[in-house]
Amino acid sequence: MRRRTIIAIILTALAAALPARGAGPEGAGAFRFAGVDGGEIALADYAGRPVLVVNTASRCGYVDQFDGLQALQDRYRDRGLTIVGVPSDSFRQELATDAAVKEFCEVNFAIDFPIAAIADVTGEDAHPFYRWARGQGAEPTWNFHKILIDGNGSLAGSFPASVTPEAPTLAAAIETTLRQ
């Protein structure tokens, strides 16, 4: 019985990393993430609209950027931007479980943008989206790295943690993708 449970968990994880149905193999729209609450976040669902994918960590010194990310979501939501948070322990600063991450985000920051399940963002075990991003020159070097995808699924910008959600350079890049 335990073996079947383990196999089911592995198959669920593999399915979450596969390209979304109907998405092309080249762009970011081809990827999906398991959701922190058990659902799925398919980037193909945001086709034609920009997406800002941010690797997050609950115990990082940049954690206050959650407030700025939520403010960005609120500011640009009606114009089509979606932020997707991807909790990661790649830099050893994330909580141990998806449930703990979800509670942390809801209680401390009232996040209402999609949050993925915990995923690796660097190295050989990186989520397929992050392996794609690495090939585009956008590999995170720390938590709260922001990867902006345009409505066509192409890389529109890559911003390290030092570029805060309030930074004019990030706002300008978002504005550009919204006009495309």
C-alpha cells in the first residue's frame, strides 16, 4: 500500500512539470507548476498577457518584497498582469512544507496571486520552467528573482532580488509588455 502511495506522489509531481496542453514547446507558456494548495498553475492560461514569475522564500531577508509584489498585482491586475510566486528552498531559506508556505503568505502578507508548490529553481533538479529560463539567460542567483514573460511566452526581462517590486525599471518593463 505504501508503495502505491509513493508511486502516486511521484506521478503527480511529474505531471505537474509537464508542458501544459496546447502550449508550444518553445515559450514559457509550455510550463505549469503544481499549486501550493494542490491545484495547477498553467502558464498557458495566461497566453496573451504578461506573467511575472518570482522565486520566493519565507525566511529570506527580502521577504518584505511580498508586499510590493501584491501591490504590483493590485496595480496591474486589471490590465492583464499575473504574478506567480514559486517558493523554493534552492537557497536554503524556505519553510518545510507547502501548507506552511501557504499559511505564511496568507497570514503575513494577504497574498492573492497564484503560489506554486515548493520547487527547485537552480541546478539539475530545477523545475523545467527554470531550466528554460536558464537557457534564456535568466537563472536566479538568489531568492525573489523576477522573470517577466510577455504575452507571447517570451522572456521580457530578468531582475535580481536587488530590483524591488517598486523599482522603476521593473515597472517600465511591465508597462512595455502590457502595451504589446
